[in-house]
Amino acid sequence: MSKKNIALDRLLTIQNHISNQPQQTGPIDLARERENASFNVKHMNWLFWGSKEFAEALQDAFLIIQRDPELHFSGGHPFDLTRPEEREATMKQIFRYIQLKKSLKDPLLFKALGVAMGMYSESFNMKVYVNDYLMAQSFKLFGTTEQYDAYINDIVNWKIIGCFAMTELGHSSFLRGLETTATYDRETDEFIIHSPTLTATKIWIGMAGQTATHTIAICQTIIDGKKCGTNWFIVQLRDQKTGKLMPGVTAGDVGAKYGRNGIDNGWIQFSHVRIPRTNMMMKWSKVDKGGEYIPSAFPAVSYSVLIGERLSVLSGAISTCGQVLTIACRYGCVRRQGANEEQIMDYQSHYVRLMPCVASTYVISVITRMIINKWEGIMKLAQTSQEEFISYLPDIHAISSGLKAAISWWGCEVLERVRRSMGGYAYSSYNGIGGAIGDWGVVTTGGGDNFVLIQQSARYLLGSFKQVSHGKKVTGSVEFLNDIQQIRSSTKSILSDERQLLNLDFTLDMYTWLCCKKVDVLAASLDSSTEGEETTWNENQVDLIKLGELYSYRFTLSEYIKGSLWAIHLINDSLYLFLEEEYFSKEQVKMIKKCHLKLCKEIRKECIPLVDSWGFSDFMLKAPLGKYDGDVYTAYLDTLKAAPNCMGIPDYWEKYVKNF
Ligand SMILES: Cc1cc2nc3c(=O)[nH]c(=O)nc-3n(C[C@H](O)[C@H](O)[C@H](O)COP(=O)(O)OP(=O)(O)OC[C@H]3O[C@@H](n4cnc5c(N)ncnc54)[C@H](O)[C@@H]3O)c2cc1C
């Protein structure tokens, strides 16, 4: 113990003696934990956020939010706001953010402010994302240069507020089943946008409820009574000055949700709304004035904008997991419970649950930066070299679909582990966990349901496997399949020493073996079936979904250099799959379990410096139990005392209680 802590300990003992009341040990506990750091927390912070410059800009952005009453929630605790109050506050934040876009001269600081605001409010995040990304990128990826030039300035300055209308009441995952029609009228050179049935109603559309002035809507294109395929159309929904719905448009809000209530998800019905032909997005497929339809050579490109949306879930995972784990780890080291008043973080069942989550957050941060950079590079090709752009799509589509599903499911697991690790206090909205669970809930579904997406990754993997079986070489995220013959020949693990488990190349090889083995087994099962293709697929769906997960996690390991605990966690979690193939012996399983526990214990020693390195300020965390200084009980009770309607005599006393 350092001299400083010995002095603090003595001070506490004297204080306790004088006041005859035990004082909070949290500040000393966290100070002690911080002494365990074997690394420089500031440097780790730079590493985590990708660069010193960005990490510092992010800290500046946190301060800007804290100091600017237009940017932060004011007039009470954010978790006490009603839905209309949250809606208004979110719009106020966006208004201010767009003002700052013009006045903040430092582009890095403005970028950091966007990221920080997204961390501070998921509703802000989603609203800005829908307009600035989904709408703007749709113009970039689906629109012609003229269309892009005509709209982009108004979109980025929020003079046009856009929404992205894909999902319908009846269909979403099966997009070919969408019912909204865009019928070409040759006489007027217009399209007529129409919702022919109740189930054609567009639903869940972010900002369609009461805010968006325009949408890009995906519709079945009909020319001369013939369905030609789905395309995107620009439709004005509301008058830009009055907010009134345009003729033929009916729309409303979906009402109460269990998260992200600052955004107005809505429904839209079109009744024969006429738009010029040139409002069809025509970068890939086209309709000319005579009504001739020129289909896209690459139909899959219609959904490419969703690749970025899926990858953004990874950034969300860093922010959400980072914040809740900071709260849970600090609380876990402050909270004492048991015969010897142990720190609850020292219970094996506690740190074994949380430490893989901390490790995974580091891995996800590295993977996210790498894959988003890759996607940004590919997107540039859409403007310069369309064929090259298309050639990259299958692999990045498979990676983004698989990662989105695997990491968003893992995010749910992290949130639930955190919730269970904080006892009853996690149930208090003021500690931030419930809100995070509500906000996160949508990401396993939105942007493509996980069960559907992960099967697309599995399909890609099986397709690549087929190519390899026919003697072709494959590249990208499935390159490891080229060695399948060699992998096939090793049926038992050569694991003999615990030290091998700490070598990431070794653990990656084991995970690669599992992935290859499962591809092999599933491909054989699909090939040997006498049922139709769809039935066979469905009969193997559970295993295919697992395969998609294995492929995605393998990708994270292959791209990451130092992920020991996360690697062992993944192997430990998949033990039953290895055992199914008789790859490990009993002794090897014991060795893996032992190593898993040992690594969790090692990471536990530095859990506070590890979460401090993410740099979330108390203001950003909004959770008294996650306070940096460890004085959590004072902060929590102060929050309760300040909460509305929590003290005094309630109205129902007069009306009911006294009359019993
Ligand atoms: C908060 C929120 C915001 C949203 N924002 C937008 C938006 O801005 N724009 C937009 O267009 N949409 C938006 N959506 C809609 C979202 O994209 C859809 O909810 C999503 O695509 C899933 O569609 P669904 O809800 O119709 O589920 P369904 O497709 O009906 O699926 C229901 C369940 O069935 C199972 N399932 C379905 N198909 C398969 C299959 N092939 N194999 C195995 N299982 C299957 C899955 O378990 C799935 O969870 C939003 C949704 C929410 C909740």
C-alpha cells in the first residue's frame, strides 16, 4: 500500500471513531485499484480511440456537451424525462449541433462532438444517423451525380430532413415481398407511389412519425403493368415550413417504445402520390422517358447502404459496452459484501463474468476501426470504379452481416452480465443500465434481423467452400478455407501446454479448425439431403446460424493481435462444439478452463485502469454508482433526493389512503 493510501486509511479510522459511523471506503478502494496499473492509462486511452488527437478531441467534446445547455439534458435527470420532453430535447440538441457545425472550425473536434453526442444520447445518435448517413449515403450510393448534387447540401444542413423507408407492416426481412408500388405513368412522365394494402404501410421508419420532410422509399417498380424489381424513390412527406403532410401522404408516430424515445419512429401510407420520373434513384437501374427499364447489372447493390449501418453497430457496441462496463467495474470494486466485507469484484463468479466483456471491448474497438476504414475505402470506389466496388461487396457484405449479428448479440450478453453484477441497483434507472438495455435492444433487429443476416454469412462461407472444393482459390475473410485439406487431416488438438493458449496464433488455429470442420460437416449434410433446398436449409438452420457466428468471431481474432482472454473466452464458450467433433481430450478441456479462470483473475487486477482508459467522464456516464472517485453512495442518495416526486406526501394520500 502506498504512503498516501496508508494515510487515507488512518484518516478513515479516526473519522469512524469520532463519528461512530462507518465511512465510505469507495474512494480508497478505487485509488488502490488504480495503483495496479501496469500501463500508462493516458497512452492506453489514445490507443483505444485510435490516436492521441482523437482521444483528446473526444475529451474536449465531452466538456462542450457538459457546458452547453442546448446540448445536454437540462431541467432534471435525463431518465426522468417524459416522451414529449425527450423528443423536444433531442431536436434542440440537433439544432445546436448543426449550428456548431458552422461555427466549430476544427473538423476533428466536430467529428468528436458527433461521436460524443451519440454516446450521450442514443436518440440523438439514431436521428442524426438516419439523415446524415442513411439518407445522405443513399444519394451517394444509389443516386446519379445530378441527384446527389441537387439534394446533398439541403440534407447535410437539415433543410431537408430525410428518412429511410424500407420496412413494411407485412414484410421486412423478406424484401422481395414488399408491397409499396411505384407505377410509371408515361403520359405525365411521373411515378405514382402507392400503398395498395394495409400491410404495405411503411413502419418503424426513423423520423417519419412527425419530423421527416422527405423519404427515400423502396418500392416495387411497375411499368406497363409489369413488376420490374425494387428501386428507391425520393418522396416528399411534409411541407418544409409548416410540417403539414403532403397530399396523399398519411403518417404518424409508433408511440411508446422501451428505448430511444427521443426519436419519432413512424408509419407512412401513400395514396397515389405523384413524383417526377427523375425522383427514382438511377445510378444503377434506370427508367428513361419512354418508359424503358434498364435493370441494374448488380441488383445486390440496392442494399449496400445497409453495410455501413451494420458496421455502425460495432461503434455503438464500443460506446455502450464501454460505458456500462465502466459503471459495473467501478461499482464492483467499491461494493463490499460478505463475512470479511470483500470487494464483490474479488468473487470468482463476478470477475469471470465481467473480464471477458472488458477484453472484448478492446478487441471490438480495433476491429471496428479497421473494418470501417475498409468500408470507407470501398465506398469511394462507387464513384470512381464501379466494377471494383462491386467486386468487394460480397465479402464486406458477409463480414458486416456476420459481425453485426455476432457483436450485437454479444452486446446484449454484456449488458445482461452487467445488470446481474450490480444487484438491485442496476434496476434503478439512475444507474444507466436499464436505459442502455432499452436503447440497445433494437440493434439485434434494426438494419436487418440478426437471424436473417447471420445466415447470409453462412451462405457466403458455404459458397466459398464449394469454390475451394472445385479447386478455386478464395480471398478476403474466407481465405482460410484454402487450407481446408490440411485442416481436415488434423483431427485432434495438439494442445499440450498452457503457454500455447496464450499464443494468439495458436488459439486462432484452433478456432479456424472448428470453423472449417463445421463448414465441412454442414456442407456434407446439405449435399446429402433428399429434401428440397429450402427445406434442407431450414432443417440445418440452427447449425448454420452457429456457423455464421463462428466465422464472424474467427474474423475478429484473425484481425486482432493481442486478444488472449477474448480468444480463450471464445474457445471456452465453444467447448461443446469442439467436443462434438472429439477434437479435445478431457485433459485439454481442463487446461482451457483453468487458463480461462487464470486470465480472468489477471485482468481483474487491472480492471479499473482498463476501464478508466476508455475515458468516459462522470457526466457522460450519468450513473452515480459509476463515479470516478468511488464516492458512489453519497452521489446515489443525492440523486434520489433530487428526483421528482420522490419525497413528501403524494396526491393519492388525500384521495385514497386516508379514507381506508
Ligand atoms: C427502433 C426501430 C427503428 C427502426 N428503424 C427503421 C428505419 O428507419 N427504416 C426501416 O426501413 N426500418 C426500420 N426498422 C425496422 C427494422 O429494420 C425491422 O424491424 C427489421 O428489419 C426486422 O423486421 P421485422 O420486425 O418485420 O421482423 P420479421 O422479419 O418479421 O422477423 C421476425 C422474427 O422472425 C424470425 N425470422 C424472420 N425471417 C427469418 C429467417 N429467414 N430465418 C430465421 N428466422 C427468421 C427472426 O427471429 C425475427 O426476429 C426499425 C425497427 C425498430 C425496432
